[in-house]
Amino acid sequence: MFQRSRRLLAAAAATTAVALMLSACGSPATTTPAGTSSGNATISFWTWNPDATTVKPYIAAFEASHPNIKVEHRYLQYSDYANTTQLALQSGSGPDVFGLQVGVLTNQFAPLTEDLTPAITKQLGKDWKSKLTATDQLAVNGKQVALPWMITGGGLIWANQTLVDSLKLTVPTNMAELKTFCAEVKKANKDCIVQGAKDSWQNIDVYQSIINQISPGLFYKALAGDADFSSPEFVKAFEVWKSFFTDGLFQEGALGMTAYPDAGDTFNKGQAALIVFGTWQNSNTTNAGMAQYAQTYGDAFDKNTVFMPYSFPQVVDGGTTGKLFGGPDVGFAVSSSSKSKEAAETFATWLSASDEGQKLMAKTVQQPVLSSVPLDLSDVKTPAQVAALKTQGPALKDMVGARQIQNADVNTALGDALSSVASGQQSAAEAAAAVQAAIKASK
């Protein structure tokens, strides 16, 4: 799903994270490690996020405070990650510690992982669940398959505020304003909302934003089999989704464009006013993020650009806005076949549950999972951005539901239905019925 490209947001935070690492390396973590090996150990660590660059501060800080454990990292593209990692684990040549996502990946890899409940209990105590956010989304049948590393939420829309201001416009808050706004943006030969509609995950994000306005929480009840996905609320959400294409709110050719890098690059370079990304894009508010974009895009990017997050507009009359949906963006698991389990658990719990590891996360302007560690806003460019980011902490603790769909077949069915409605191959009612059939078949 969305994920691959978070490499872009992760890279944007690398400079600031390195600075924190340099200071962190000289001081021990304030929480007690889950236990270190009596002798030296080398563990392998496979991820798609963090990538080969942004992982360096974490490994350097961990090895400095745990000199008897060496971490060897392997980065894999998200498109290759699941198959490569699963095959390696099944053959006994896989990593000791590896990244997982909530939903399909967590369920898929659960049989290959160690239950991390004893390790995290040793780290934080019996009340560890009260100290970390959304750990239940990385558990399967009572087994703590992985520990969360960062918390993100959908339900936002980002504005290229510099472009919006240059057009003397105001970011819309409802559908009527959105249509007027888009008409003015298109007059300036810019895209209004750039959508990577080739990627199911971004389409599902938009759909969740819509259905959560129509009936907050109903989406998650339907996925659990406690509501009917073919009911009028879901049909209405498909109709609203379709209108983003028929009314020209999304750009021409949206169905052929990926979220990353296509839509993201278009937005970052000032060719579109809005994009439906979530809190994982927070590094767009930092000086380090802007410097990274300037390096990536060269003359095509103005490092003085200001990006701002807003609540997804109220696109349904009487709808409820402001609710985020999400949870752990990435979690870390330990292989049940690891020959260095104690060292691997020490590293996994350090990433998720130590002050030292989580402060590195906070520096990237991503919400830490350790509730005692606040978001670090020291590198955010403007007071308005700081104010917007400060609202995310409470919103992420009061989410309406999870962002990821647990069942792979249901996830595929919804992605296919959204594409079919957008392209005119299915009606809204047909699409809703198709998803309901997939849910029924999964039970």
C-alpha cells in the first residue's frame, strides 16, 4: 500500500535525525533495555522504512549504547519486500528483526515471529500497553507479532500553501468551496487535487475519508461483518468518490498516475494545489525537508515553499470532519528462528519503547508510539505549521478506526471497486455489492 514511498518522507528527515544521533550517542537510554546478550551478537535488520540512509542514526545510537550488539541492515523496495522477506524467513536465511505493516503483512508473517509480549513487559512493565499507542493493531490472536515504531493517520489533505496564496485563494473546507477552488486553480493551468489513483492505497484513503463523514465508524463495522457494505451509506460514498473524477477535482489521467513518485513530485514542485496524504508527510513542514527537496528537484523546487496539512474537506452535506484513521505505520518483529533472539528483542524494543530511539523518531516530526515522548517541532518552518502539527497528537489518540484492511482479498476488492467506479466500469451500487461479497467470503 502507501508505504513504499515513505522513503521520500524519511529521506527528508535524515539531516535532522543525524544531528540528534550525534548528541544521543553520548548518553544512555533512560529506559532499561529488554536484556542484552552475555556475549557479542550480530543481528540482521531488514526494512523498507527506514531506508539505507535514514536508518543510520538509529543504528549508530543503538550500537553506541549497546556495544555488544552489531546491527547489519538490508534495505528492500516495498514492492519486493514481502515476498523476499517471507521466503528468506521460511528458508532459515531471513533477518533477525524486520519491519511489518498493520493488516495483511502482520497476519501473513505472524506464524514466523516471536511473541514480543515478554520482551516489552520486561522493558516497560506489566502496564506497557498504556505506554505505547495502538499495539493491538500489530497483534494476532493474542500474540504481539510486532511493536509499533511510528504512528500515522489519514483523513488529511495537504496544501501547497505557497501556490494557494499566490493565487489569492483559501483552502476549501466543503464541497461547494472545493469546486470553486478547483475551477480557479485550473484557470492558472495547475492541477487542483493531484491523485495517484493507480495506487489502491491512496484511493482507499480518500474513500475512508468520505465514508467516515457519512457515518463515522461504519466502515470498520462492515469490515468486521457487523454491517452491510452494500447499504446506502457505502453506495453514497462511491458516488461522492466518482464525482472527484467527473467534476474535475482530480487531474486528467489520475488513474494512470502513482501516488509516489508521480503525484508527490507534481505536488512538491508546485504543479498542484492539494494532495490527499496523511501525517506521514509531516517532514514537509521542516527546514530539513525543504533542503532535501531542493537537493532532489534542483531548480524545479523553491526551498521557501510552505506545505500545510488540513482536515479533509466536508464533501458530504452534514458530514463530520476532523477524524483521523490510522495506527502504526511500521512495526518491528523478531523472527522465531533467530539465533540471537535476546539481542534482536533488545533492538526491537529499543526502537519502539526507549526514550533514545523514540526521540530520534520525534525529531523526524512523526508521532512517537511511546506516549512519554513528545513530537519535536524545533525544525518546523512556520508558527502556522507548528499549530497545525500540535493538533495531531490528540487526533491520533482519538482515531475513528484503523487505516489498513486486515484481509488481503477484501483490500483488493475495495481497491478494484474504486478503480472500476472511477473508470465507469461499475456503478456505485455494483461496487458496494462486490466489496460486500468479498467480506462475506472472507468470514
